[in-house]
Amino acid sequence: MLLNKLGEFGLIDRIRKTIKTDASVLKGIGDDCAVIRYDRRTCMLLTQDMLVEGVDFTRRDDPRLVGRKALAVSISDIAACAGLPRYALVSMGIPRAAAAAYIDEVYRGMRALAREYGINIVGGDISRAPVLTIDVSLTGFVEKKRLVLRGGARPGDMIFVSGRLGGTRQGKHLRFTPRVAEARFLAEQYRLHAMIDISDGLAQDLGHIARASNTGAVLFEKLIPFSAQARGLDDALSGGEDFELLFTVSARDGRMIIKRSPSRFFPVGTITEKRYGLKIIDGNGGERVLRISGYRHF
């Protein structure tokens, strides 16, 4: 079967079915991070992201912002599990004709963000490649009691996002702020049931939560917060690379979040029973099936 027929997530499922892990692995393939048993109170988080020139950035982009993004996308994965990032390995595939000064600037952007989040860059690898490719592996830690994965959403939960959506291709995807502080605040103050970072688009990433949790969901168009750069509803639902948090909590905690943080976290919908599927309520109160679309590599 060709990959354009199988699809990105079909390929991931195909690989996942062939992988066996031992009891030290609490969560393997299929979430924002792998979760490893570390000690009685703490879990180790592992994540990895690859950026490829022509797919995730262009040669015209500021190389410092390219380096920043390469690390930021992995920090965002750690945030989605309510963890703190700590150690990074950075590997690069570099074209033979690349200027050393350009690579210096990529690392400059990466180092600046690493300092901001207390991350140690401890190694990596370099090889020749047709286009610049940056592969970051990041380790973090989270208390067991605060660990959040995709699969804990429950019918009746309220669905929230941590910021405004859409417009990422106007440069936002190079400058976003990983929501580590917000995730830690939420995990300390409330009982988070499920969480993911919005890398593939609100609709598609909500679909990941629903699938992992064996639930349905409904979004309310009127509640979706648009960024100033958003090009309408489809962009906010499916544009991808917002890197905001998408999370669910009980209705009780949801009401408290709205009361205490009305401009920080935005309610956008409700988790339902699986049999209802994924729906969206438009501005006139009409209901339709939520089209699961967003960024996919295949």
C-alpha cells in the first residue's frame, strides 16, 4: 500500500502494532510523549520532532527562528503532558553547500530558547543531507499525580484551548510560546482529564483525544477564539501549528477556570458519548459533522 493511501496516522498505527515494550514503559507510541517509570513519584517524558526544509520551514525564514521552532515543538509536547523539559539531543542533516554562519544562527535561536526553559543541550549528531533537516529529542519529567495524556476525557467534560487559533502560516508557527507554564498551572490547580498540543489543527487533535478516550465531542463555532491572523473558521479548525493546549476537565472545574481565568483559557465545547461522534454547532445553532482535517505528511 502506498503511503498516500495509508496516511500519516495509519502508518503510525501500523508501526505501533509491531512494537513491544516492557513494564518500565507506561505509555509508548500514540501520545505526545512516551512515558517511562522513573521513580516512585516521577515519570520521565521522551519526545522527538523532525523539521525538514521545504516542509516545516523555508530557506527564506530567519535561521534563528528555525532553530527556535525546532526545539519549541518538542517543548510543546512536554507541556501537553504537564511536564518540565530538561535535556535535549540535536541532530542535523546539512547540505554540503550550507554556510557555517547559517548553522550558527540556527543553533543561536535554539540556545536562546533552551536557556529560557532551563534545558541542557547535551549532544546529537551531524550528517550530510539534500536539505536542512533538524531532529530534536527532548527529555522531561512530571510528577505521576500530574501526568496528563490524551486518553482520559469523559462525557460531560468541558473542552478548552489555551489561546487564539489560526493564522499560523503568517509567521506565527515560528514564534509561538510553548505553554509549559500554563500546563503546570492547570495541573496544579485542577484535575485535567486529557490534554494535547494543537500541532495538526483543532479538529484533528480533538479527534485524537476522542479516539484515545473512546468518546465523541461537540464544538461550538461561536466560542472558538480566532487569532488576528486567522483566515476564517476552516483556518482556526484545521490550519495546524498553533501549539496551544487543548484539554478537558470536569464541568465543575471548567466553571472555575472560566471564573478565575476568563482571558487565559477559552471553553470551546463538550465531550460526549462516543455514539454521538464529532460535531460542531454553527453560529445559527445548526449541527453538522465535524470534518476531521488538518496537517498530515501523507
